[in-house]
Amino acid sequence: MGEFELLAKLRERLPDPGRRVDLGSGDDAAITVPGGATATSVDAIVEGVHFRRDEAGPGTIGRKALATALSDLAAMGAEPGEAYVVLGAPDDLGEDYLLVLLDGMLELAAGTGTTIAGGDLTRAPALTLAVTVVGHAGSAEELVPRDGAEVGDLLVLTGEIGGAAAGRLLLDQPALAEAVPEATAERLRARQLDPAPRLRSGRALAHAGARAMIDLSDGLAGDARHISRAGGVALAIKAAAVPLAAGVAEVAAASGRDPLQLAVGGGEDYELLAALPAQALAEASRAVGAAGETTLTRIGVVAAGDGVEIRLPGGGLLEAEGYDHFAGP
Amino acid sequence: MGEFELLAKLRERLPDPGRRVDLGSGDDAAITVPGGATATSVDAIVEGVHFRRDEAGPGTIGRKALATALSDLAAMGAEPGEAYVVLGAPDDLGEDYLLVLLDGMLELAAGTGTTIAGGDLTRAPALTLAVTVVGHAGSAEELVPRDGAEVGDLLVLTGEIGGAAAGRLLLDQPALAEAVPEATAERLRARQLDPAPRLRSGRALAHAGARAMIDLSDGLAGDARHISRAGGVALAIKAAAVPLAAGVAEVAAASGRDPLQLAVGGGEDYELLAALPAQALAEASRAVGAAGETTLTRIGVVAAGDGVEIRLPGGGLLEAEGYDHFAGP
């Protein structure tokens, strides 16, 4: 089957484009009429670097490619709009595989209100997915950058973390799964293979007044450092307040690791870390709860100075720099 | 050198962002305030599929990746705005190589008014560049789709074609270069390795009233078919009117090919094919001339029916379907 035929088959599966899209896939370019401000991000995943074909089916791989890109829109508080997908496929992948991969992506697109408005299909030595996503907001001021944290702001975190790193351990060392019930192991593996972008939570935090926000792709320590450096402030995080995903403690113990290492140094949880004024906390918690995706937890404060301090239950300080080795590829 | 350090070095080279960009590279997403309508397209090139590292230096590869993406904006008549770049790099490529590649891309970006507003850097088994470009127009109506050709419209073509296919032959069979002066051979190889997007010509054609437009990436025959199918019309092209790049006839003869085969079946010329009302021809020719990139030639008409007819000088018809084998990867 030639590229044109496969492209036509892939296009047939696309639903009608979203309201901002005047002209969808099939022309030289998609035409949209954005209205206000746009947030645009691009994210690529490559077989052997970000995923393995023997660990996840094509639908899951397609979802992950779109999910990790959408997570950046969540971190801006943007409403998802359009996605543009480059699919680089090795010769040995059949048409069925690629159609299931697209279906996985379309499932997440439908669930998040995203229109796949264009793309490119090419041969490549390893399965490669590069996804550009465009999100929307009424104005640039409604979007939340990384650099707006102010001294005295509270640090809040959506959901629970460490799960993706624990899932990675379970995938690499299947025997560790004996440490937890199978349903828990399955959920941890899914945190690694099939992450959920916190889009509604991100918009809720933006509306509630978040001044700086980032999604946790590199790990809490690393991503907190981005907020610290961008804003010229220090972040003080209380380790005991950081919510661990169920099973992280057991998997960490079974592998001889500190659970905090998975939670703070483990990347790819795709939860959101935000700084917001203290008076916005109640509304932010209510709004994230109403968004229905996950919880919101206060984990620290923004202080004068620089760097990221993670205070251990015993009172000592964890050097966040020491956790880089778990930051993933 | 880690990914973060290299990313920082790459970012240091980026000039100040364009006027629509509120927040450039370095946050979760770039923020722009588009204003009117946007045209968005994505294009990927992969080592071993679209280029070879022993044929083109890193700067040329970087330029080609951006040029082929921008060519789609040219075909919409859009003004180039932002580019988002995924760079997948094998481990053996050093920092210098990637910086020169980015510099090549930045050179073309500066020359075309494009802001590189974001990107992603990843390891990959083969050098891979996926570029998403966003172009702008006052409204969606100012942009030119593929499907607007009307019976009676004239078909016009920018520049001269066949050069990229002849350049491909010269690269594959260096002995063929004896058929032409070295300066001509060099220009033909450059048509293949370092194409120029016809951005100003595309805007000139849009303003002059072009109703359908496409860039020639698959070859004149194949791309004419896209306009024919999208518009539900037939295209009648006069082979003798199709302008050949200098040296194409000689390289074709030396390789035992019909020059028309290179011109009609050869892809990657990145010239523009447009359909416009007869009364718009004079203004379109003047405007393309004023754009200063290349010439405009009338090569045929839009007729009732379907399919693409290419009439040979002797009066016979060329079956365009027969040229698919030269359509490139």
C-alpha cells in the first residue's frame, strides 16, 4: 500500500473538525480562526527512547504521543484545540498497526475536544510520533507561564506522583509486581504507558489564579527547578506532603529504593505543579475537584532566594540535584 | 552534554521572537496572538528517506526541513509566522553539527520572517526533523485551498521545473555532470538539496485572485491531480509550455530519459501551481514578477470533467499516471 492510499485511509477515520477549523487535513495546510491567544507546543516520542513496542500496543502508543503533548497545554491552562501529527513508521509496520495507533490517538482527541487537523506520514527507521498541539484562551493573560511565581505563593500539586517511575520499575523487573496487588501493579504500569493530561485541572488552576504552572515530565525536583529559575524564586517543598500513588511505597521497598526517590526524581507523572496566591487555594481546590480528574494538594511555598529545597520528615533537607538520574531519557 | 545543556545552547541562538509571539521557546508552550486566520502545516524529513548526510551539510539539511514546511504556507498564500521544530538526533552527532543545522534553519527563518517559537529535542536512530509552521492571513478567505479551481480558469506555474529530479540524477550518478557546465550542475543539485519556498510569489498569487494552489512536492502530474480531484475539474496542461530548468534537457538526454519525465514526474521542485480566472493573469504575472523570486508561466486551463491531461508537442496525450515512479519517497 502506497503512502497516498494509507493517508487516505487514515484521513477517513478523522471525525469532523472542531469549530475553529475552517479546513482540516488534506490540503497544504489546515486553516483555523483562533480568536484569542494560542498556546502551541510540540512533543516527540521515539521507539526505543520513550517507549517499546513490546510494552504497549499501538493504541496506547498513539494515546501517549498525544497525551504528553496535551499535557503542555494543561500546564498553560489552555483549552485544547488542534493537533498536527507526524507519523514516522518503519517498513515492517502494517496498515492495521498504524490504523489502531491512530484510533488510540483519536479516542483521546475526542475525549479532550482536540481536532487532528493535519499531519505527515513518512518512513522512519524507528516508530516516531511528533505531535504539535495548539490550545486556545481568550487572551494571552489567561495563560499561565512558568515564570510568574511570587514570594509567599503556595505550591500545589495535582494528583499523586511516583506512579510512572514505579510503573517503569514493574515493566523492567516484572518480579517486583509481587509487592502489590495485581490491580495496583496494572495502575502503576498504566501511569507509565498511558498517562492522562490534566487539561481540565489546568484550566481550573488558571481560572483560580495560578501564577506559574508546569507539568511534571522531568520529575518534581527537576520541574520545580524550572519554576524556580524562571521566576527567580526559591521553592520549599515538604516531602511528607507530597502525595504518593498507591503502591509506590511497596514497589520502592521491594526494589531497595526510597519511595521519595520515585516521587521526586521520577519523571513522566504528567501531574501539574502550580504556584498560586494563598487566598486562591480554596477556590483552586474546589475548582480542581469540580474538574473531576484528580485532587489538589498543597506541598510547599515560594520563598525569596533561589533553588529547590525538599524538607524531609526528619527535618533534614533533600538535595534535589541528587535525583537527576531518574529524570528519564 | 545533557539534553538540557544542549537545549539551552540551541535556545541562546534564537533571535527575539516575532510580533505575534508573546512568549517564545522555553516554557511549556509558546503563546501567540494570531489576529486573523492561521494556516498550519507539518512536514518531516528523515535521514535515509529524504536526505543523506553525505550529500548535504547540516546547515543545508536544516534549511531544507524548514523550506519544505514553509512551501506549504506558500501554497496557501499565507504570511509565514512561527515554526516549531522537533529534532531527533542520533547519539553520534555532536553538538557542533546540531548547532550548524539550527543556524541553517535560522538563516532561512530570518530571510522569510519566521520565528522559531518552540521545539523538542530527542534521541533518534536517524536524524529526523519535523517542522510545524504556522502562517497568517487577515481572514480565512484570503487563503487559497486546493479545491477552488473553476472551469475556464487558467493554470499558472511559478519558476522552472525538473531541476530537483535532474539534481537527484546528478547526485546519484556523478558522471552525468559532464553533460552540463559545472555551474549548471551545481544549481541543479541545489534544487534538490536546498529548495526555496515561493512565499512571496504565493502571497502575490493569492492577492491576485488565485482560486486553487498547491506546491509541487510530488511532481507536476501528481500535484495537478490533487487540484483536479479536490475541485472536481479536469486540468489540461500543454507540455511545451512547461518551463524546464536550465540543464534538465541535457541531464535527461545523458541519462536516456525524456526531459518531460523529469519535469512532469519529478517531485520536490517546490514551485507553485495555481488556477486563476483569465482576467487575473496579467495582475498575477506582474505581482509575481514584483515579488522578485521567479517568473510565472501559463501552462494550461481548467476544463469540465476529471483527471489531468498533458498534451505533447506532437498532439498526443501523455498519461500522467505513468509518471508516478518518479514521485520520490
